[in-house]
Amino acid sequence: MLSNLCRLIYRSVICFIVSVFLLLVLKFPAFAVPDDLSQLSFSDLPAINNNGSIDLEDSTRQWAAGQTPDQFLRLGDIQSLLPQSLSLETISEALGQDLSGTSIGDFTPLATQSVGSLLKAIPELGQFSMRDLPVLQSLFGEKASLNPSQLQDASLSQLLQDYPELSQLNLDDIDLSQFSIDSVPGADKLPISKLEGWEKTTLKEVPGLNKLPMGSFPGAPPLVGGGIMRVDFVHGPEESERTNTISGSDVMGFRVPCTIGNPDDCAYIELDDAENVGRSVQSPLEGVQWISGKYQEVEGGHGAYKWVNNGKEPTGRLPFGDTFKVVVWEPDETTDSVTTALFARYCDNWGCTPYFIGPIPFITYHRDDPIFVGLITQEPPTTESSTPTRAKKGGGFPPMTTFDSSILDGGGGGDGRTCTVDPSKLDGATKAAIASVDPASREGAMDVVPYIMNACAEAGVTDSDQLAYIIATAQHETDHFRTMQEYSRTMYDECGWGEGMVQVTWCGNKERVFRELGLPAYGGMNDRRLQQPDVAAQALCRGMKEGWYGQGRPIAECIGGGRVDYRCARQQVNGTYRWEEIGAAADRIKAGLVRSGGSGSDIGSGVICSTAAPAGGAGGAVPAGEADQRIMQSVQRMGSFSSASGPSSGREACAWAVNRVLSNAGIRPLGDNPNYVPSVESALENGRGQQVRAAQAQAGDIVIAKDQRHIGICMNAGCSQIRSNSSSRAVFAWNSDGNFDGAYDRYGGTNRIYRVTQL
């Protein structure tokens, strides 16, 4: 019995192949693939549920609840489907209708062309007489006041030679409703990619494109070879510790477990073979878990836009190619059903954001329903797990539909100023850095430089000379961002060869990197974490800033505050080997960073940082309650984050975790030693805050234990609920009562509550 949706798509090749296979080989009733996107168009898909926006350096994207994907997705977002290779003629043929008589005004890529760009796209137009180009006649007559006698007999090329300023006029400078597309010779046969700015056009702005089945796009992925499984069990967010997964991202892989720091919120569906007749031979995939992306998020994104939405997207799969991510949304154990959703992303030549534009409601499945999961490879589970979103059960959506412009903390730069990172500016600086590397490094830089920019921002590298040199060092040490390990495989000791973006060698050096980063101890030669770009970038930025390598001198002793000594800087990594070449590369990168908005040697002037007061100085006063509001928004955004990179691998990270929440809220860390509770309280007592009584306490206030051995954040009025770091689990997830559940009563006294008053 075909479902209603299958009736719509029953002619799909995949439906036919699977149905025949199930009927003839497994000998049980056939069914069609219930979620085959290939026969659906972008306008067929349901509307998005939430409003959202992305505010990037050079563009703003917005979408509104109620819009279907064809209304907010641009051709650049789906360019892997190759819509740009289509023409109006090929779209007409696919749909079985002639679209050439459509108004030029309804074909936005054509309507927005200048005369010059139109001639570049269709060079043969230059030979046409103006009498055969009525739309240009009208344009020149209205906007250049040329009379008909000047236009009739001249060719377009001749006219532009006499009046070159005409090439700057745009077609849509006039009313185009009276002119059809076929009034521009050759326009209907022109590939869309020939039209300048095509990638910024939405699907609805190209006649017929939003009605074209996705399987008819030139780049549509073949579905043959993908897998169909059966929904066996449905489990809600009370579940925990799930490792046999088939969900994740194209960055982390699709075997991301739901374990680390996740005491619950591992909602999922358990899948089985498509058959359900009790075969004695079972597939190794039986019992795999597809984790809900409503409750768990993973790393995503590529290139300059990797850190949009904090680099996160819902966990899920890409069974239909990379246009949409399919996400298990709300499993409901009471009805044995689960909703799914689609998520899209923003892409252009600089990269792609994570999949966070959504949710677009998709299919609801019930137990024993078939579900298309795509090709599953036998990869091992990742060592890192997903992160809880802390979404609420039974309605509402996690805050993933707007660009999270939260602010990260930073330390002092070369000129002694602090840096708070604005991700919308980080995007521009990342583009500038990528554009400034040598051509041989450009492709690798798209993947690696975003990690470096983010890691250096978190490390507080605010001086553009320092940042440029750090990037240039990574470019050299990784052979133009091509490798994270030495080609020679020279065994320095039992820990092997050089690894990472600075090619760290020797056991002692590698052990120090993991110790300084607060990560689990280095595991010897088979430990490949230094080759992971996020860890390698942290080791690069913090290591060079703090002086972990070479002569053990921080980079500020060689570069910073206007001083540049590339020979000295090179000695902090690898003697003086090729120091001049690396310095020249740093000069090129620095010039690009400054052009992107920097001033002097301080990249904090509008590129990636907003310049704050010198470290230790007083920030601006804030209106009553504003800091509390910022802190609570930060808590909600960050959820139960891991503190494993804090002091003692998270066991003594209560002050570190609170300061991380504050930094994410745009508030300077508290205390000369932000990892030490007494230092934090001293800062609050000496100008950064004011003490309040419990009856006056509000959500967002800071609460310090009686004996100064613990610190947390009030979660409600009256501070009867506190969230703080869990020492045993190394995660900011301990929800206690207003007395920390009596854990710090040893020395008597009372807890103290403070409200932040100075940013």
C-alpha cells in the first residue's frame, strides 16, 4: 500500500529498484521510499518554522517563518546541484512548458544585469541593430535621453563606442514588465552562470526553477546504493550514553556518539534492517542509533563561514546529498512516532556555514516504517561526542536559526589591550587572510585558516603582526596547509615524527601540549589528536603566544606593538630555517588583514576584535539587570559545555567555567587570576560588582560558596537554583539548590551573591 507521498514520487528510480528487490529477493510486500527528495521541488517542501538571519561582513541573509525554501535559498547555497549550468530553455524542456515569453522582470539574474555585463554574457548582441533590441532602446531612451533616430540603425557595439557610459545602465532601471525574455536574443539559451551575480538569486527568481524536481538538477546525486532501514524503536531525551550511531556531520563524520558530558538528552531512533521477519542472519547495522538533532549538535561548516552559529549544526545525515541535512527531530515514545526536519546552509566561493537554516518540517515516521538513510560506511566512532542544545521536550526549537554573535574572551595582545571577538568581523578577517596567502596555499587555507583564526582569537592574539606570522608559520610547516605530519617520517624518539601546524616533535613537547590545553594525556605514537585541525590550531596559537616551543619565548618578545623581528620569531619554532621566506609571507598576510579593516599593528580596530580597556582596567558600567540578562543568554546558548580544557582537566574549573560564560556574554573575565575563586570575588568586591541579598537575587547573578571553594550562576529569582561546574564529570552541568546541595558547609558561614555592574 503506497503512502500519499509515495503516490507523488512513485516513478522515482530508487522506489522502483527497492520495491523490486524487496518483493523478489526478500519476498515480503514492497513499499516505496517515503522520503525521496528527488521527485520533489523546492516549492513542494513545507515552510520553515522560524525567523532567522545571518549578518556577515559583506551580506545579510534573512528568512521568515512561513517561507518555503525556494523563497530564501539562493543558487549559491545549492551550487552542488549545478543550477547555474541550466538555462531557461533546459528548464522549459524539463517542465514541458515554454518560459521564454516570461517577463524579463521575473527573471532576476537577467533583469539585474548592466548593459556591459549583458554584452559580456552574450557577446553576439553587439552585432544586433538597436531596432532588434527593444528593451535596450527603451532603456537608452528613458535614461540617456537618446532619440529614436540615434538608435534605430546603429548596432549595439557602435552605440557603446560612441556613448561608453551606456554600458553602466542596468536593465531594471526601467519597467521590464512589458518586455519578454525572448526579446533579448539568446537569453533563453544562456547558462545562468554566465549572468553576473547569479549566485545571489533565490530559486523563485528564476522562472520555473522552483518547480523543477530536485532529481532533474544536473548535479543531483544518484540515490542508487543508499540504504533503507526500518524504524525499530523510538526513544525520548531521557536516554543517555549512545555510541552506536549513524548521525553526525560532514566535518566530524557520521558516527558521532552522544556520551561525553551528556547525562541525558540523547533522544534517538533505533534502526533495523528493512525486513522484519526474523532472519537468522543479522546485518552489522542492526540496532544503530540516529540521534536527534533537536537535542544534540555537532561541528559543521567550511571555509570562511565555518564559525557562523558558533560552528555548530544539528546532528543528522546527508542521505540526499549536501543540499539539505536530514535531522531526526522529536521522538515521541507515547505514539511510537518521530518527526524529522531539513536544514539548509549558506554557501558562496568563500565556503559554507553549518547547516543551521531551519527547521523545515519533513516526514513523520512511525515504528516499523521504512526510512531512507543513504550510504552508510563502516567508519569507527569519533572520539568526540555531540553537544547538548538543551532544547525543551514537546515543542519549541533550539536557538539555531539566527547568527549567534556571542563574544568570546581573549587575553592581552602585543599592545597590552584585550580582545573580544565579534564573529561577524571574524568572517571578514578570515576571508582577508585566505585571500592573502600565496596561490599554492589557497585551497588548503580555505579549510585550515578558519580554525587558526578562531583559536588565535580565543587565545587573545590581537596584534595583526603576530597573527599574520602565526598563519605564515602554519602555511610553511604544513606545506601550504596540505599535511599535519612530516613527510619524512623521521623518528625523533618513541613518539614518532612532527605533527600539527607547528610540527611538534619529541615526547616531552607533545606531552606538554596536551597538558597545557587541558586535554587527556598524550597517548604515544598512536595518538593522532595533534593532527586534528581544532587541536592543532590551539597548539599553534597558544603555543606561539605563550612560548611552548623553540627557545621558550612568547611571540610578543619578538613581534608586537609595532616591533617585528622575524628571525627571533622563527627561533621559537625551528631555529632560523627559512626565516626570511616565512617573514615575507607574514608581510603579505598582514597587508591583507590591515586592508580588511585593521589599523596600524592592532587587528583589534574593527577586523576581528572590538578593542576593550587594558587588562585589569575597569570596563563600562551597565544598566541594572543588563549584565544578568547577557549572562543568562550566554548560559542558554552554551548549554552544558565541557570544562575538560580548564584547570586540572575540569576538576578544578568552577571559576574558569563561570568566566567562560561571562566572556561569551561580552563581559571581561573576573579576577587577576580568573581560575581562582578568591580572585574572582576580590574583583567583584573592588568595582566589578555589588553584593546582593538572596531575596534580591536575580537569574544571572554570581554566587560564591561560603568557603570560596566553589562558584556558580544563579538560575532564578531568589537564587534557589544554581548551575556550576561538575568536578566529577568536567562539564558545566551541575544543577544544585541555593546552597550547592550542602557540599560546601564544612566551615560554616553563608554563601555570597554578587551582581556584575562593570563589563
